[in-house]
Amino acid sequence: MRGLAIFFQVGLLSAFALTLFSSYRFSLQPSGAWKRLASGGAFLTLVLSAFLIFQPWDELFIFLRHSKHLAENGIFSFNRFEKSEGIVDFLPFFVLGLLAKLGLPLLETNFAFGILGSWLCVTAARRLLIELKVKGAEVWAYPLLVVYPPLLLNMGNGFTVLLFTASLLWSLNFLFFDRKPVAGWFLLSLVPLIRIEGLWFTLLVLVFSFKTNRFPPNKSLHVLISIGVFIPAFFLTLWRLRYFGHYLPVPVRYKSAIGNGFYALIGARNLFLDLLASLSVIFIWHWFIFPKQRVQNNEQLRLAFKLWGLLLIFCMPYYFSGGDWFPPAWGRYLFPFSFFGFILFITLFESCSTDVFKRQSYFQLLNAVLLIILTLLPFGSISKSFEVLFTPKKSLSGLHQKKTGKSNFRLQQLSQLGTHLKNTTSPTAQIASSELATIMYFAERETLDLLGVTNSDIASSPLRTPPKLFSKATRRNELPYLIFKRLKPELIAEKRPSIVYAFDFLVTDLIENRELEEINDSDIFLALSRWERRFQGLNDELFGGMTELKRIGYAPVVVKYGVSFYALYFVSPQEKEDHFQRMKQHGLIGTLIRNNRL
């Protein structure tokens, strides 16, 4: 496995070298062959980077479950028997489900979507650079754009941020630079179908077009455009209302916290980290040092800066509603703003290199210092992209490391548990958990969502009481409040699901300095005690804790496969006999482990 990774690394460097060489030769002797080679090398660079970076994020499997159900049962829903929507990226995953009906594999096709999205972002940015009259942009855009770290990192997590950003960039290009209004308005009408916050972007573009007199002089046509651009979103809303019973997806209702001071403060902190990690502070800094007279004298550049400001406004609601927790290196929700900023940075740098930076050398020094600082940031996109691309690769060895910060271990653990539950529960069994993604995708069972992103009952509950903004000392951070914004702890007692899975039970994290093959029954009891103490605060608030599970008759079960996999979950009195019978049929022989501390 190590040799395969080295093969991709060598191929990546070779592809990027080909892109540089072809761009250089084109600058000396323009020809279609060199341009095609530069384009092909850039695309190959992205493809090989994707293979090295690819690591699906756990949440992705919530989305893929919708596509899976559409392909298998014709139902675009998180659950099969109870229609529920836990997705805001409607169009990409609906199309993914249709492609899966044709036999294409879900995860691999979604991986290809990420590569397609990155290439569409690069081609849109290249077109904008050409429109902004950047010298050599026709070919030099390729090697410059494919090295933007957040572009590479977002290509490997499985989300649709790149397809969404590409749709924004191409719509702006068609409407304001290429002057292809029909294509621009049509693409803009599809943006809300790709991701629901595209409605906000579409509204901003309409207002901006009105303010800058970009509409046709014919008022009737003006009105038709304003109405027509929302028609696809209108029909999607009607379908959603009829299909799911609400015009907004459950995640939007669950996560919305606009107006809450605690979440606004956390969002501002996350915005600051994303600005650093995505290098956006460098782009903003160049706006301040760039001669303003040049902006005033260049209509296209002045327009580009206004659109950059529009993209910043577009990104703000996410941050000041608290948002989710994602690695700052991705800058996932800031990406439309940061990537457009990178386009402007290339434009400004090319323009300023002949005067400002030569005349005032301290600008160069400040740029170098700022770049070094951002490069050294442990959470920055530069350090993270180098880490995943060029550190020695042992593809499977990471699965045996501790779970802390190891999402590959997490996916392995939860997918194994999901497969175990699929094999040892009845097809009609219901699994309750706040872990909705990987477990449920592989378990293929109906889910009782304890988190809230697919559960309307929780999404309609009020925001939980946030912690104090200022405290001398606290043992709890804000992450649980970002993940569990709303609670309804009585759900298990009301619904009585067959299986309850609470939080990670990883023996290697709970029992230090012991190999898995050395762990015995007494270690398991100790691990149970430590696990209960560690997660008591979360479990109590989420569903009443271990005491509540015991009161309504749930019994803890620890399963073990060889020396590599342990898991803890709880089984209901009604399911217990059937569950243990099915486990025996699969060669799992043992006794029910009861924790006397419950």
C-alpha cells in the first residue's frame, strides 16, 4: 500500500511539472498543443491529488443514504418507512441516486463529482482571470489555481462545496463578464437546487443587478427574469412541502441560531480561523495596499471587487448562526469568498509586481512574514494539504491508531458496527443514535435520530441553554453545543427503538498501554466504567443517560470481532432474544455483559 501512495505522489509531481513546462513553452511559442498539455497536466494534477487526499467525512453518509434509498426504493429520504430529509444539497445527491439506479457505485461516483467540481472551479477562475486581463492567464492560470490548498482539501471530503462554488463562479462570469445573460440566469436559477442557501445568493445577485443597472431596459423582461430565476426553487419547495411536510429541510431548521449571542460569538471565532486557514487574510491585505486609483480606472476590476464583497455577505449568515464544526483548513463555508479572493490576489499581484512591490520593499517583507506565519499554522490549509499529500503513506496502518483526530479510524469503526447490526437485527428493527451517518448507511435499518438533523421533533424544539460566555474556568468546551443545538431526551422512552448506540466505545482509548489481544473481561468492565464517566454529561442531556436506559429495560452489549473491533450498544427487552439468536447464527457466542454501575 505504501508503494501505491508513492506512485501517486510521483505522478502528482510529474503532472504538475508538465503543467508548468507546458505553460512556459506556450508563453514562448503560443500553440494549441502546449495549451492542451497545460490543461491536461492540471486536470491530472487534480485527479492524482484527489486519490491521495480522498477521505470521506462521516457526515457524507447521511447524504449518500438519501441517494441509496432513491436508487433502491425510489424514495429520496433518509429513512425508508418514514420520509425524512437530512440534506440541503438536493440536486447533486438526487442525480447521484439516479446514476446509482444505472449501476454506478455511490461512493466512487461522488468522488468523481468532487474532481469534476474542482475542475469546474479552475476553469471558471481561469475564465475570470482572462476577463480581468491578467497577462498569461490563458495558460498560467492552470498551475496557479490547482495549488490553492482549500481547493485540494475540499476535493477529498465528499461534500458538494466545489460543485456549488463552480455554479456560483460560472453564473457570475456569464452575467457580468462574458455577457451571456441567458446562460447566466439559467445557471443562477439552478443554484438553489444544488444547495438551499443558493436562494440567498440568487437574491443578492438580483439586488446587485438591479442596483448596478444590469437588467435589460424592458421592464416586463426585468420582471420576468426576477420571477423566472426562482421558478425551479419554487417547484422544489412545493415538492418538499408535499413529500416531507415542510418547505425547509430539517437541517436548516435544526441548525438555525441567528440572533443568539453565544452562537454568533462562536461563529465569529470560526470565521476568523477560516480567514487565516484559507489565506484570505493575505487577499484582504492586498486590497489595502493596492493603488485604489487603478481600481477606479478599471471597470472590470472594480466590478470584481464588488462581487467579492457580495460573496462575503453571502457567507455571513452561516457563521453568525453558529454553523457546524469543520476543520478550518477546509474553509468549507467560506470557500466561495476565499477562492474568488485568490483569483483577485493573482490579478493584483500580477498588476502590482511592476511598481508597488519594486518601489516599496517593505511590502514584500510583510507579505513574506505573513505567508510564513500562515504556512506554519497547524490548522492552516497549507500545512494540512502538505500533510495529506506528501507525508509517508501507509494506507491501512492509520486504522489501528487512536481515534482522536483520526477520521479514517472512525469510519472503519462505525462501518463495522453498522455491518454488524445489519447482520444481527431484523429488517424492521429501529436503531436510535446521534451517530446518523456511517453506522446507519451500513446498517440499512430505520433510524431514530437523536441528533436532530433528520428529526422534525427535535428540529422544532427550542435552542438549548448555551453555556456562559465568560467563565473563569470550565471543563466543557462549546463543541457539544454546536453539534447538539436542540434536545428532546424523552424520544427513546416514547419510541422504544430496538438498538441504542450512544458514543464511541473504543477500548484502546479507554484502557491505556494495552494491546487489543491482551484485553480481558475485567478490562472491559473498567472500560465501561470509564466510558460511562467520560460521556455522562452528554448522554444525560441527550436521552436521559444510562439511568434512563436501565429504567426502561435496555441492557448493554459489548461485541468483539477478533482482536481489532469492540463496540458497545444497548438492546431493548423486546429485541434481545432475537438479536442474540442472530448473533449466534453469525458465530458470535458469549454472554450479556451487565454493568453493575448502571
